[in-house]
Amino acid sequence: MEVGHRVVVTARKVADLAYLADDDQNVLKLIVDVTSRKSIDDAVASALSRFGRLDVVVNNAGYSLRGDTENATEQAARHLVETMFWGTVHLTRHAMRVMREVNPQNGARGGVVLNVSSMGGRVAFPGNAFYHAAKFAVEGFTESVSKEVRAEWNIHFCLIEPGGVKTDYLHRSMVTVEPHPAYAAADTPTRLIEKYMSDPEASKNWADVDDVTKAMYALVASEKEIPLRAPLGPDAWGMLKLENDKAASRLEDLREFSIGVGKEGQFESLQFLQRE
């Protein structure tokens, strides 16, 4: 943490915050359950009571439900979406209000919301349907609200899209679905990706956590315009570039078919919605 910065750090368990000193007046440690609206509301109230404003908000809560979609329970799927999507929604809406209405009371209006997505927020892989559904939802939600705010409010949004990162995510944040008999064959796509993810060699070139956090800090600290999306890692950039190129090619292939439906002028009438 940079000297002079004031930080609110949250976790689900007290033990996860033990590495931080209890007597640092610039650090506020809070236990938050992002599936609880009240827990989020209370955390925001505590942060404002201590520091009076929110300048940078990072939504980073999440885990994965890996396995065959047909065998995932609705309860498990809903809990994942509640955590990764609705938790992000509730805190982002608090941040927007605070940055617009509260921050001007003791400093500059505005701030930055960093919603941690993934390259999996734009590219989907087998065996992670509900994870991707939640991340895609975060992407769409963030892009939409970024276009709702007025420029003079000075509120900025960035979707952080890491590729593989060397964390304990595969051990602590992965819920596994019991395999479905219909997908048992070793060459089924989900089985293949499970084999890849269980190979220690697969993660040896993943990004270090410190490099990811430094990149996030650099985005906020830079005088350059904050991008709406920031892929982090050669794998994220490479996969997204490949997917974008394939999508552009497929879109061009469908050009005549697509524009044959509808009326002339439909596209032109919507161009005012696109902001640079």
C-alpha cells in the first residue's frame, strides 16, 4: 500500500485479513458477504463513516462452478451468479451514488470503479457455463452504466480481464460439479479442459498476482484515459484478439443476410448512442 493512501479491505473471514495491522488508522478491515445486500450496505456506511468518501472501488469477489452444465444444481448456479454478478451490481450502484453526491462534500467529485471480470467475460470455455454467464453479465452491466453517467460526474469504469493468475483459485475458489454420465468420455471438451487445468505445467507461465495488482494501480494512477476494458496477460490479450478477429470475419460473412432484415436507416438512427 502506498504511503498516505486510505484503504478499506474486505473479506469473508477475519483470518484472511490477519496480515494487516489492526492499529493502522489508514486501513479499515471489514467482513463482507457480497450475497447479502445488508452486508454491502453496512460496509459502505462504515467506509464513509471512517474516510468520508470512495475514490476507487474494486469488485473482485468470485469463484467458479466447474463441470457439466446439465448436472449443476440450480441452487449452486444461482449462488454463483448472486456472488459474482449481483454483489458487483449492488456495490457499483453504491459507488456511483457516493462518487456523484458524497465525494464533492470533502473534495473532488468522481472516482473509478474497477470490476474484475476475466478473459472469460468475453470468451467462453467448456465446463464453466455459469461462471461465464456471470462474467458476461458483469461486462454488459458495466458497459451500460459507463454510458449512463454524465461526463461532469467524472465517474470512470474499467473491466479488468486477466488471463491465468497464480493464486489458490483452483483450490479454494473452485466448486466441482459431479460429472454427468453422458459426458464421461475422456475426449469430451469438459474432460479435456479439466485435464489441462489439473496439469501443474499449465499454470507455470500465468501472471503473478503482484503484476496484476500493479497493472490495476497503474490504470488508475495514469493520466491517460481509463479504458473500459483492460485485458491483462499475454493469454488474455491473445485469446481476445483471436476471438475478435474470428468474430469480425463471421460478421462480415453474415453482412448481406443481416442487413436484408429490417429497413434502411436503422443503423444510422442509433449511432448517437456510441460514445468514444
